[in-house]
Amino acid sequence: MVDAPTISLSCMLYDHTEALLQGRVHVDGVRLRTKTCDDVGSLFRRQVERREFDVAELGLTFLLRTMDLDDPPFVGIPVFLMRRFQHSVIYVSEASGIVEPADLAGATIGEFALYGHDMGVWPKGILADEHGFDPARSRWLIGGTSEPMAPMDFVPARHPDTVDVRHLGAGQALGPMLEAGEIDALISAVPPAAVLQGTPGARRLFPDAAEREAEYHHRTGIFPMMHVLVARRDLAEANPGLATAIYRAFVASRSLAEGEYRAGSRTGGPPTPWYPQLLDDHGRLVEDGRGEHGIAANRAAIDAFLRYHHEQGLSDRRLRIEDVFAAELLDT
């Protein structure tokens, strides 16, 4: 590999990326210079603003928003780095009187980080499909959950004119506001303190969230993804086969982690978005493909997210899978 080109890559250290980041898995035909990310929000900003890495983890909505630019800078690689089921990320104030999804109409709802954050698109879309929820019938406040958070101004903060969206003022945070009854509900990847600590003030909209998530997955086949891998479009187009080599390396890294779980040699380690939800009551890995990379295993989930993204006014057009991911990986 003396003459192999060097490409830079940055992503979070997950159990399924560990082997690649540690050099136990290689990308064929290239030298890989890796940088483990500790703050994924900072990585998103650096990648969108400065194109700092050749390949990087990026929130799916951030990738889609760049597709509306005159010269879209990234192409997706169907490696889904972070996933989470969604019924459990919707919280309500105990003072709100909200009992069921229909009660969200007319409510003031907080949303973590950005209107249309990855873990905002999914709950809104699921609530719309399953319960007739219309975001335009609620008021939206955007900010941090546990502490104040500056606006994510490195991507367009889009929303339809029919939806009332405002960012919190300085010094305000959504979690304490929820617990005090100043907002009615919250959609957030970060649970409010009252829920974490089991103290009064806030609770999940769905007390049976785990059961609902399992039923939703069984019925739809969808395990929602938030973060995806992207490559610089110019690099991928100038180097046919590169996206495939990167994809295969991430698949191999994931397979190594799976093997360690199966063999019982991995019981802890870096935070994972997959495996705790993929273990049955006896600690065995469930064989249902929820964590697979590639297009085929994730087509229903990708299509749902693309539809939600457009329905919620976050993209100019209803993007297709072919618009988002590298052509050479459409058959994966």
C-alpha cells in the first residue's frame, strides 16, 4: 500500500465501529487516517461548514438538507451508525393534562437542538402516520434539554410557514421548562432529569413505550436510523469503488462486534445504539436484521424518513434513495 491514497474519516466510537477505528479492519486500496469523535454535534458542524473529513458520520437530516444546495457536497454510504426506536423519546409535563397523542394538538412542544432534528423527524412522522398528528397545530420551542443550547446555524433552520417555531432565549433549557409546566411536551434524545431520576414533573407520553416500539418494528420492519456515513461527493465520483470499499469495511467491523457478542467475549465496551435492544431475555442476539447496513435491509426505513422529511417541509422535493446514496451501493 505504498502508493495507496490516504483518506480521512471521523465518527463516534461505537461497538460496531471499534475494529475499524482501532485498525483491526482495513479499507481496501487506501490508507485510512481516523479520528474518533467525542462530540457528534461538533463533528456535524465541522463537516458541513468546512468539509473537514473525506468520510464522516452525519445526521441523516443534515445530509438531506445539503441535497438542496446547488452543488451537494456529500453522497451517502448506507452505513447507519446510530439508531433508536422513537416512542420512548416523547415526554409530557404532568401539569399538561396530556394523556394520548390527540392531546398534543394545540400544545407547546419543545424539540431538542433543531426543528426537524433526526430524532424529531421520526417521532413527528410516526405520530402523523399512527395518530393523525399535525405539527402545524402545535407551537414549537427549540433548544437544549438539560442546559441552554445555541442554534444549529450551520444548516438552514427550515420549517413550513404554517408551523410556529421559535428558539429558546439565552439561559433557558427545555427539560426544566417541561418539569415546571412551562411547556406541555418535549421530543428529545436526552431524557429530562425528572424522567431519569424518577421524580415528579414529567413522564413519557407512552408509558408502554418499549412494547409499542417492539410492535411497531414487528409490524413495519423499521428500526429508525439517525446517523449515516457520508463521503465527499467529488472524492467518491473521482474514485469508483471507493464507496464500496468503505462500506465493506464498516460491514466487516460490525460483523466482528457481532461475533464477539455471540461468543460472549463482549459484554460491555463503547456505547452502542443496537445490541442492548437486540438481546432477548436470555441474552441471545435476535436474528431479525435490525442492525444491518445496506439498502435492502433498510429500504422501508429510508423511504419513511425521506417521506417524513418532505412532508414536514424540510426538503424542497421528495428525495429518492437514488438521490441520496452512492450509485455503486444501491444494490447492497
